[in-house]
Amino acid sequence: MLLCTAVRQRIINIASKNEVSLHKLALSSGIPYSTLSSFMNGKSNSLTLTTLLHLCEGAHMELQDFFKDPLFKDVEAEDTQEVSVK
């Protein structure tokens, strides 16, 4: 599974577990819904670590717990995938 696909699925799973929409998750995280929507709809294949951290905070979880999921066991990066760290 591609890393961006695993991250998307993990975000969906977290929103579902918390019984919130992606819009509500973005609001509680303090990030623009357009940022989350672009990533979730595949218009963008990357999120900054800062954005991911805010999503985790909005879901009341630690960043390290985001990646403690079987989805990330055998992930692969796309050749064109960007890694953004701020």
C-alpha cells in the first residue's frame, strides 16, 4: 500500500472511531478543511508533519499513535511523493 493511501485510510478510521466528519476533524484540529479535503480527495499526495500533528491533536491522540496501526506495516512511497517537514 502506498504511504499516502495508508495515511488517508488512517484519517478515515480515526474520524469514524471518533464519530466525526472530516470537516469536524479539520475544525477541531485548527486546520483548513480545504487542506484536508485536497489530501483526502487525492489532489495532493502529501501533508506536512505539522498538519498531521494538528489532526492528531484534534483527535486527542499522540502523533506516534497515529502510526501504530497495521496499515503502516508494509507501506511504500511513490517515486514522485514529496516529504514536507516544517
